[in-house]
Amino acid sequence: MTKERVEADVIIIGAGPGGMTAALYASRANLKTIIIEKGAPGGELINTADVENYPGYTKIGGPELAGKFFDSSMEFGAEHLYGDVTHIEVSGTTKYVHTADKIYIAPAVVIATGAHHRELGVPGEDRLSGSGVSYCAVCDGFFFRDRNLVVVGGGDSAVEEGNYLTQFADKVTIIHRRDQLRAQQILQDRAFNNPKVDFIWDSVVEEINGENGVNSVTIRNVKTNKVEDFETNGVFVYIGLIPNSYIVENLGVTDEEGWIITNERMETTVPGLFAVGDIRQKHLRQIVTAAGDGSIAGQGAFDYVQSLKDPINQVN
């Protein structure tokens, strides 16, 4: 089957905060801009109950903020298309972005594919996923009203979502492999002061138990090796992120863990290929840093496309 070919000045893969900001800047600079996204615009914002650290808002719902990002990104003529990108090819200054039925062609491409939650990799996790095992408190918390829940992890997401779940659950127990949390202090304080939140320290989940739903987790203390079953009705997993960088694995632009390496201009080692947001090798993965990345990449895409039109500054 011959694939349909679609041309643009810049193609943005992913419609999270970084991708949508890149689209805003690129389209405002009069570039023909296409955003390709396989799901709803917003990225992890869609799965975030409340955002309290984005400038201009003391508190705003994640889906609402995603909608505002999307409206802004479309203001200057960018086109939003649904598609699942499989890989990217580069020939000279031209990039070929492949989906199942189309090839999108442009000199500039911005990768904004983000990351996904790491799984525990223990028995019972896959079998009970969607039947008591979840990676999204906003999506599934409502189904656990008046139940006892476990949250696995100790970072910002684990503690924040653990607090969120207490509006539904009778009790939320955070299981962390260390003896102290890694989350921001304000999030820790809320959890420690919440009478519905409890903690099991120095422990890891080794198995999730149940037939048609979760009824317990098997946990092991990493210091004493003591193993015991802990009764629970649901398990929410927040133990880190894995980069969604498989579409560029043939281009040599990632580190050993798969995070895309860029300079401060969001440029990879492939001219005209940029990366923004959670997919980047970076210290702080937040909405505000993704938006900042997007603004730089959007302007960088414009500069790159213009350089190809300028015979004095040709990019080889």
C-alpha cells in the first residue's frame, strides 16, 4: 500500500505542554505546523487532578489547563492530527515521519512524546491491571470509594496522588523502598498531616494477589527480608518513568536509558531535529519546564527552516 504523503514546515510529535507550546511558537512564526498525537491533547495533564505550580494559576484542574494549552496552540493555524508515529527517517535536511498510513515530510521535527509510568514487573501486575492495579489516580480513584488502597513509590507523583486518593478511599498506605520520601516538602507535609495516609518504609512489593480483583500485596522489607501479605483493594504504581523514544532509536540521539540528549536550544545532534519536555535528558520534568522547552524549540524550528532558504547560511 502506498502511503499518503503530507508536507509541512515543522512536524511536532506529541501534544503535551511542550509540544503544544512548540506549535504555538512555530505557527505564530508563520510556519506550516502539524501536531501528531495518538491520544487526547494534554499528555500527563489529562491524568492530573490539580495543578498548583504553574504560573498564573494558584490552582487549576489538569484537564482544564490542557484545554487552555490546546486552544492557544491552535490560535495561529497549526493543524492537529491523530496518528501513531512508528519511526522517523532522515535524508539530508528532510525528515520523514511515518505512521501506519501516512508519511509526514518536513525539514524540522520536534519530538514531544514524553514518558510512561514504569511497571513493578511483579507477578499479578499484568493480570490485574485494570482490575485493581492502576497507574492513574485521576482516572480510577473514583472506583475505590470507601476502600483501602496502596500507593507504591516515594516521589512527587506517588505522594501527590496518594493524597488525592484519600477523597475516595478509607485509607491509603504508601509503600516506599527507602526510609524517607523523595517528594517535595509541601507534598510530604500534606501526606504526613493527612489522617487517611499511612506509610510502610524500607519495603518493596513482590507480588499482587487476587483473582478477579486485588485483595492483598506481598511485601518484603529490604533491611530485614521479612515477607508478609498486606490486605488492600487496589494498587497505584508510581515508581518512575520510561522515555517514549522508540521512534528515534535508529538516529543515535538518546542516552543509554533512552532519554533524548539536546543542547540548551533543544537541538539534537541531527540538524533540524528537536526534543522537548519529559522525553529530554533533564533534571526537572514539570509543566513549566516543558512549556519553556517548547518555546525554544518552536523558535529554533523557525530559525532552522529559514536557514535552509538562505544561501549564505545553508545547513548541510
